[in-house]
Amino acid sequence: MGAKQTKNGKIERTIKGLKLYEDVIDTETHDELVKFIDEQLVRGRKNELIGSTYTPIPPKWDSRKQGREMLQYGTYTHSNRVYDHEIFVEDMPDILNVLVDELVRFGVFACDECDRDEKKKNSFRPESCTVNIYEKGQWLPPHVDNPNFSRPFCTVSLCADEYTMFGRGIVWPEGSVPDDVHDKASEGEEYRVLCKKNSVIVLGGDAGDVYEHAVLPVRAERRISLTFRKRDFNKENLKKRTELTESVRREYRAKRKEVYESIPKEPEPETERERIARERLERKKEKERRKIETGRG
């Protein structure tokens, strides 16, 4: 696929391992998935789903639109961390397993080696799904997915056409996004891809391990994404991927820290305690000044 380079709007080159398939699912399948997700949300809000299958919006994220309701099947993650035994979620339901079968047959998870080997082409089958339900204005910060998941992984888009951003060391204001993020490129951003309704975006290679990706603030009233991933328990693969992803994460964190520290900080508003202490000190100084002037007189 060609990835849109936001600086000039031209398709110049692609990120290695990044693929986009449009119109992968039909209208009937789309509507069945949305209906199922809505039913699961109702049950989740009533605490009728196992463990942490349903996750509400964390209050600390809700105020800045970073949060979103989530459904997780197969594997529980939080803030890009994987929890194997401490927190339980439901297995992938039949409707999502059927969708995975279709994606496998479609060749979504195929790689160059898989294309030459039919057995390998059909052996890569995700067993985990994270469902993100975005409302208008909600967003996902730049990140590299946890190395505990194999590459490639993919995201199916429902309900709306929205953009995913790719870059190396993307810099946004801490805890928020720029007001003009849709209008111009952010620092560190290199590509922007429109993930249309019923499309599937696939991240493998550099796209999955080296580049950060982020979801821009949703412009539609609602967008649902289904991210399918497969746990990798091969110690050698896991070690290599962890070393790579941790290396780029350190690099990007350092870059962001340098940028943040270079931005002039506005003074913190005075607390009530600080105001009382300041006024007390001012009164004391004024009293001493008058005492000195009286002595001179």
C-alpha cells in the first residue's frame, strides 16, 4: 500500500510491513459486529462479563478525551502492558473467531515466507482481540505495541473513516493533542493513513516494531476498532523483539523529554497555603519596616 505523507500529501513510499485492505467485510457483517459489541457493552456495564473483559473509561483519562470504553478477549492489557494470570477476560467469542477465519483466508496475516508456504499462511491465527469504542474527540497516544504479541497484527475499522498516524518520536503536548492535529503534521510524524470503514490495516516489520502509531481525535460521532493479535511464547523471538522495541521506545522518550523541557513553563497557580504564607511574610516585613522607621523618628 502507499502511505500518505502528510507534509506534501503525496504518496512517496511505504513503511516496511504496513498494509491496508479496503472493503474486507460487507455491510451485513459490519452491522452484526456492531450489534454484538453493543450487546457486550450493555452486559459489561452491568458487570455481567467475566473479569475485566469490559473496561470503562478511566476518570483520569476521560477529562482529556484519551480514554475510551474497551472490550478485551483472550488477553488483558492495560496501558500497553500484558497481564497473563492476574486478570482474567473471556475467550474470543464465535463471531470474532469467524471474522479471524475470514481475515486468514483473505491473506491479511500473510508474509513473504508465508506466501511460499501454504501451511504457514494458515497457521498464523490471532487468539486475542481488543475492541476500542471511540466517541467523538477521543484519541489514542503514540505508542509501539507490546512485544509480547507476534507481528503482524491488524485492526479492523467499523462505523467511520478515521486517520492513523505513523512516525518515530511523535511529539504531542503532554496528556493532550494539538488543536490543529488534523490540519498539519506533528513533530516526528511521517505518514498518515485513512482507515476507512470496513478496512483492515496490518502492522508488521518496521511498522509494528520501529514506528509509533496513534489514532487522531475521532471526528465522527463513533468509531469502533477491533485489534487482533497473537501472543508469542517463543523466547528467542520475544527477546529480539523486546530489545528492539525497548530501544526505540527509549529513543522516542528521550526525544519527547528534550522537547518538553525546552518549552517555557507557565508558573503554577498559587495554592491557598502558599497565599497565606506569603501574606504572613509580607505583614511581618511591613511590621519590621515600620519599627525601624519609628526608631529613626
